[in-house]
Amino acid sequence: MLPQDEYNRTLLRNVHPSGWKNPEPAGRYNLVVIGGGTAGLVTAAGAAGLGAKVALIERLLMGGDCLNTGCVPSKGLLRAGRAAHDVKTAAGFGIHCGPVSIEFGAAMERMRSIRAGISSHDSFERFKNELGIDVFLGSGKFVGRDRIEVDGKVLKFKKAAICTGARAAAPPIPGIEETGYLTNENVFWLTEAPASLLVIGGGPVGCELSQAFARMGTEVTLVESGSRLLPREDPDAAEIVQQSMLRDKVTLVLHAKVLKAEKRGANKVLFVEQQGTVREIVGDEILVGVGRAPNVDGLNLEAAGIVYDTRKGVSVNDMLRTSNPLVYAAGDISSPYKFTHTADALARMLIANALFSGRQKTSSLIVPWCTYTDPEVAHVGMYEKDAQDRGIPVLTLTVPFGEVDRALLDGESDGFARVHLRKGSGKILGATIVASHGGEMINELSLAITAGLGLPAIAKTIHPYPTQAEAIKKLADKYNRTRLTPFVKKLFTAWLTWQRS
């Protein structure tokens, strides 16, 4: 963990304490959890809080990706990039700041300081002393259907949870290992911004970090094999992000296949094929923003009769149980939705199913997600094509943020709020919000879908004016106008005419 400053030293004292003494195992645990990322921490803490005797095993860093190499550090960098952007564009509001000076090192130091403070919530000491959990530092492996070994000690269990997550994995590009590259696991070690950065992958990670580095003064080139960025999202949503990144001077190389990488003096070179032509792209650093591999190595899953795949992870049924009925799995190790909030939700489900014979199902979850570019792209539920593929008649309504007063006043009118309804009803099938704070706004629609509330319920809800979230109320009003058919309007007109007589 670099740099070795006071903040990272504090972080490591909390999440990987040197000299940690593992406890003597209990006779048998209600639950043994392998992995101290989000899924593992929520599972262990929740089970212990309900009275279970719990052991938690972590071999590297408590807090997992989210705290150490993912959500927390990335959003710190993104916020710095947005601050720089706000200063650069302040003239549009009549605010003139002069030349902008960006101190990348100071921005990263701020991130490390905040991360160190947050890390106390995920610390070995807290889970041991406050929560009463037996915390083991080391690599856990199964040595039977109902036992796990760590640090030479055998832990017997009634139930176990595999929450070991996933790690960054570079695509098989010839020369990439010899050339050297950054991933989310080490990019936040930087204390100086590279003058130029080559980013491989136009998904969420690649787009978020490309825009952040560009706003912090790095010359960024993003290489994507597809025809556009964010291929999972609606094309017009991705186009808005793409135009925003172009305004931030990110160079986009689309329809491109990376053939190989090589080191050339102090530079790194990608050989890229684009429309039948091979070109070289040169930069100071390469950032790989695609590829994840499940952390199944060393678990000795065969000893417990647990089925897994080295690419997809541990196989679970709809209730998170593995092929061994005593063992469950949650988080990135087993879920296609590799988000911190999903890991949290699955952990809560695991506790209910493993310890209390619950029958909660993953298929019942409503999972929102957000790509934290500027503007953000937030989504929940089905896309229009999903509904059509299932034979569900769908009505799609869209409100551009150019029609929302607060968005215009904020200078954040790029984007839209969109909802997909079952045609003929107000039932919400899915929604997308492209906005500077789309991740905050999607929650209202996620709640509506989860609670079975349709757009008519939102139409009856008073929204403060002026807010950007008023776009959601406008969607509901737009739906109500679709219900005013010519026949209904004719009836209303006749009634009101009679009232005048």
C-alpha cells in the first residue's frame, strides 16, 4: 500500500494489523465467514448481532475492494475532478477564477486521509472488541465439508459463508505484463498525475477514471472495442456521457482491438487495430479498466464438495446455497451484480437463509446501479429491450433535464429521466436517470418498484420546487396525460358543460 504516509499507516493498522494474534478457535461456530469485504463484513456483523458465534477470516485487507481500492478512493478522485471542472467552467456563472492550478498529490492525500478515517469501521479491533467476533488474519481453506483451516488452526462450523470477492484481471494482451499497467488496485497509489494515460475499456471503471484523470490535467486516450461507451446502457444515455468526456478532452478510440503492448524507453505503447489499420498509441501509463477474476484460488473448495468456475466464481442457487448445503456464498464471488450495495443486500439474505432457514431469493431483488461519470448514469429494473424480449408490452416515457428548471439553473441540463411502464398501467418495469446526481435520484424509483408502487403514487407525492428530482414528478404527470384519451376528455367536457347549465 503506497505511499507509506501517516494515512496509509493508519489504514493498515486498522485493516491489516501487524503482529495480530489469532484467537484459539471455539468448539464449533454457528457461522465461519471467509473474506472481509463488504459481503463478509455485513454477514459477520449481522450474524453476531443476532447472537451467533462467528469467526471471520481475512488474508489481506479488511474492507475489501470497496474501502481500499474501489468505491472510496475512486469517488475521492472523482470529486476532485469535479471540483477542478467546476472551477474551469465557473465563468459560465459569471465567476472568473483565472488560471486553474491542480495539485494532484494534495487531492490524493485528501482521499487517503478520508479513507483512513473510514477504515476504523472495518477494523480488526472493532470486529473483535465491539462485535465479539473471532477474527483471523490468514488464508482460509476448506479441509472438509464442515471445517476450515487458517493459520494451522481448524475451525468447525454449522454453516459457512464464502465472501472472498473478485480481483482485477488484465485481458490476454501480448506484452501487457512485461510492459506494466495500472488497475483499480494500484492506481490510487499515485502521488503524481501521469502526463498521459492510456485506458483500456469503455465500461464504468474506464469511463469514470478517464474523465477524472482528464479533469485533473492528464492527457487521456480511452480504447474501447465496441462502437460506443457504456454498452450496457441505453445508446442515448451513453452518448451524453461520451459527449461530456469529449468536452473534457478525452480522446476516444472506438471499434478498436488492442493487439499488443510494449515498453519503449520511458513510454508505454499500445498497438491498436481500428477498421483494418494498425496504429500505435503512446502514453506514460496504461490503465486496464476491464476484467475481473473471482477469488477462488487457495480455498480448496473441492474438499468441501463446492462447485465453482474459475471465471464465474462459486455456483449458488437462488437462495445463495452452494452445492454443499452447509456453505453459502455472497458478493462478487458468486453474483453477476458486482456492486457494494448488492453485496450488502446478499449478505443480509445469507444470514436469514443460512442461520434461520429462510427462503429469501436473489431473483426477487431489485438492484439499482450507477456509473459515476459526469453526468451520472443510474438505472434500475428492466430496459425497454428487456421487456420486449419477455413479451411485455411497454410504454416508455422520457423527460429531458432541459425541461427541469433547477437543472437549467444549475447548469446541469444534459441528461434525462426515463421510465418504462407496463403498457396500460402505471406499473414501473425499469428506469434510467442521466444527471449530475442521477445516483441520488434513482432511489425514489427503486423504492417504487420494490414496494409495488406505480407512477400514479409518485404523481400524488408532492416534490419540492425547484429540485432536479422534480423530473420524476414530471414523468408521473406525463403518464397521467396519457390516460386522458379523447373519449375521456369528451366525457369530462360534457360533464363540465352540463355543470354550467
